[in-house]
Amino acid sequence: MLTKRIIACLDVHAGRVVKGVQFVDLVDAGDPATQAARHAREGADEIVLLDITATHEGRQTLLDTVRRTARELFVPFCVGGGIRAARDAEQVFEAGADKVSINSAALARPDLISEIGSSFGAQAVVVAIDARRDPEAADPVREAQVFVHGGRKPAGRRVVEWAREAEERGAGEILLTSMDSDGTRAGFDCELTAAVSEAVGIPVIASGGAGTVAHFADVFSRGKAHAALAASIFHFGVSTSRSLKEELAAMGVPVRLPC
């Protein structure tokens, strides 16, 4: 059985790590480089840094923040936000990232996925999907909608269909964030995660709603996720990757325990 990954996420606004609930009510959670180094020491398999207002503000990723953070890390490092062209991705890689996450720009111009993948490899391209269930739909999971611009605007695409297309265009992973669950610590959206995982053949990272060890075990089993991402529980001392992994291992979940 493949090892499940635990990923620590840094949502960055104006050079600081922030965290909110359902993409609003942001509170400060520290310096990106300091937080990233701490999470890596505590056993995170990967670090994801998302410049959450870059696309909305029409600017590039804060490369200095990426450089400072990359210098502190010895685990894979993924960066998203403000990447609109292969050149933008190249600059982020040059600043020290191992992967890039693209969202709104990929929906606006899907060829961007293959352009980055052909230059840097599919393993370096993560397509992020901000998803919200449609409560009016006959099947709220299968008809869940994609949102863009930091969750501010519906994209007019269904989540499962877009995930399939992203894979066909060369994405190496899908980062699926449930906007309904984000920041609530009430559990991942396992039904939506499973629907996407079953629709594609590439790894799916579940995001949004992590609060307990049981939530991770649930999204790995019932949600069929390959990896799970969390922010609040790590930033604010609720848990560490090390303790989370030890408890998951005791439950029989295959994880890489830190030395």
C-alpha cells in the first residue's frame, strides 16, 4: 500500500501566514519561512505555500518570500498563486520551489498545464481546485462547482469534469480544497474527495476541514485521498505532523514516520 502524505499548508497574505474560515476572517499565523521550517522539523512530508491574493490582485507570487522559505526546507516545496505563464513558473522554480500549483490561470487557459509540464515535468504541476457543493443540485457531489480568484467567483465548471481534463492536459496531482469545510476543523469532504479520486489516475490531495486524527484516517480510507493537507491544526498548536503520523500509524494507516 502506498504511503499517505501529510502536507502542511501556508496561506500567505502580504508576506505573512494567515488562516481563516471558508476563505474569510483571516488571522495572522506567523512568518512563512519560520513556520515552514517548524512544520518540516515536526515531520511534514511536504510544504505548500499559497499566495492567496496574488491572482485577485493581478500580481506575481512574492518571490522573495519563496526564496526565504525554500532556504529553510529539506522536504518538497510547492508554491501557488499568481502563476499565469510558464515563465512565472520558471521564476518560482528558480526561487527554490519543487512544484507549482495553478488554479485560476489554468481554468482561464488550460494549455498552461501542458506548457509547464512539458518544460518541468508533470510531477511539478499541481492543479488546485477550490470546490463548493451545489445545494440545489440533484447530486451535490457530482455537480459540485469550481471557484476561482481565491474562491470569490464561480468558474462555471463542475469539479469532477475539470479534474479529469486537468489530468488529460498533463497535471501530476490535484489539490482539492472543499470551500464548505475550509477552516472548520469539522472533517474533510470525503464524498467529494472520493468522487475526484475515482475519476482520475493521478494523486489527489485533500484539503479543507482537518481537525482530528480521525478526519485524516477517514479521508485516506473513505475519501481515497493520496495525501491530506492541513493548516490551522499545525499553525495554532493543535497537533504536529509527528504526533499525527504516530497516531495514524497506530491506526494502521501507512505513513512515513519522522526519524
